[in-house]
Amino acid sequence: MTRDRLLWTLDGTGAELVRRGSQAKMLITEAQQMLDSIEKRVSKVLGVRGAPDRFDERTNDERDPVKLLITLACIGTELAGKLERFDIGDAHSIKCAGGGRHSRPAA
């Protein structure tokens, strides 16, 4: 194992997200589908002319800001469940495709 490999906790450079030092793996496409779902929903509600800018601007359609918040919370909970196996509460950094590294600020 190289010194560089020891510096990061999660590796997202291949087809799978892998936690160093464990068997935890997840296909990147699995996480990407959830992230795409979040982006699509947010764009549909907030990325349009006349988008609500307050939660008290309720609508009776799919652009309702409270429904958006609930949907995002549900997707976030599902994503958190899928990532739970990685035990990322202590992750210091994630190595990403392209050689980038995203680090968590020191506590």
C-alpha cells in the first residue's frame, strides 16, 4: 500500500466507492442515481421562473416547497442508509476521480 493510499478514507476513483481497510463497497452508479434524483427534484421546483422563495408560498402541485423539503429528506435518509456501511462519521477525506481529494475540516 502506498503512502498516498493511506491518506484518504474513502476511494471513489473507480466504479465502486470503497472504504479503505474494510469490505464496504457501493457502486458509484447507485449513489449517482440518488444524487441525480435530488438534482432533478430541486431543479423542477426551484430552477423555474416564479419559483417559491419561502415555505409559506404553498402550492397544490409538485412545486410545493414543503413537499420538496419532505422529498429531499426522504432521499437523504435513503442515501444515508446506503452509506451507513461505510461508517463515514470518522472519514477524514475522500479520494475522487480525477485525483481530487475532499477533506473534512479538523474538529
